[in-house]
Amino acid sequence: MNDMKPSEPLLIIKRARRFYGPFYVVVKILQFYIAIVFIMLDKPYAPIAGWVMLIGLFYAEIIPNCFKFIACYDDRIVVKYFFWERDIPFDEIKYFWVFTYFLGHNKFFIKLKFSFKNLVLNICSIVIPMDYITKEDFEKLKILMSDKNIEYRDFI
């Protein structure tokens, strides 16, 4: 029997509370409705555009909003969502960066090295809204990632 204890996390970043408001909900429902309408149209390229919009909505909004916490260990990072978790070794991470778009909305990306598993699971990136991470926790994560020789890129 293995008597070794599992390693303790070096850093745990829990999801911060946030409320978008009713306007955000209306816009997302409208995006979903437009995608469904495009899928049902009889025009040649409309269903393709509808499916692209629907998949984009899923990857850009639904998956990031299921985020619960990030746990950093000596050799890996664990990103826990509501119904699943990703266990990512540090040697699989290329770099991490923050992308700012549309009036100060920020998303935190962990860019993974290309592999078929990463492509299927999350298009080679982990995406988390920066509103879910406090500035202090993000600074701690930057220090930890730089200690692991993972580059930080700032795309503003």
C-alpha cells in the first residue's frame, strides 16, 4: 500500500462572485436565438454560419462560466469546472496571457501545446473570465508560472 500523501497545492485560486446583470443574459439568449435561426435557414451558407456561432458561443461563454477553481501543484495545474476537471502538466503549457476586448472585459488564457486531446477538449486553450480571479491571486499565479519557466504574454 502506498503511504505517501498526495502533494498539497502550492496555490488555490477560487472563483470570485460576479453578477453580469439582465442585459448580459438578454444578449446571450439573443445570440443563441440568432444561431438557431441561421441553422434553420435554407440559404447555402447560413447553416454553416449558425453552427459556427453556436460552437463559438459554447466555447467562449458556457465553458468559461463553469469555472470553479485552479489548483497549482509542483508538477501540474488542475482547472476544476462544475462537472469536470482538467489536469494539465506544466510541460504541456506553452504560455499564458490575458486578452482584453470590448470595454475592459478580460479573459485569462492558458495556451496548451498542440495535441489532438487538447484540440478536442478545448481548442488548445483554457479560457477563464478575469472577473472570476482577483488581482492578488492573478499576481501569485504569474509568479508561480514564471518560476516554472512559463512565459506570460500581455495582449491588450
